[in-house]
Amino acid sequence: MGRGGGQDEGVGPLQTNESTAVTKYGMNIYWSEPDHGFLAEVPALAGCVADGATRQEALRNAEAAMNEWIETARELGRPIPELKGRLLRN
């Protein structure tokens, strides 16, 4: 089940195709013992989390949740976080 959420401040508009964009956001996928399944969190999209019985299912569900999150933000006139590259390392 995918869940969308709130919005971070100070973010700009998304500059790329939505269907391509969702695959470019960073994601954390991990096993959750209390949920007995994998969780996939998208840190850039506040509250965007999905679950699945396998890592692959969690990933598919997260991509659907990201699309819903972006679509809802657009409908509500809320800003969508810009895609960012990897963290800079010294």
C-alpha cells in the first residue's frame, strides 16, 4: 500500500517528465519486522512510503505512491521537490 504525504518548504518545480522523474528520486528500502515486510521511503517526498512482501514489490508500490504524491501536489498547487544528485563528498 502506498501512502503520500505533506510537503517540504523551499523546493521548486519539477523540471522533467513525471513518469521518468519518479525513478530518479532517492529511495530507502528496508525490512520492517513490525510490518513483516519491506518498506520503501522517499525522503524527498515527505510522507511518501510504500510497503511490499518483497523488495521488488515495495519498489513498484513506491513508484506508484510517488506518482500519486506528485499528482496530488500538482492538483493542490503545492511545490514539488527538485530532483537532486548524489550528496557531495569531500
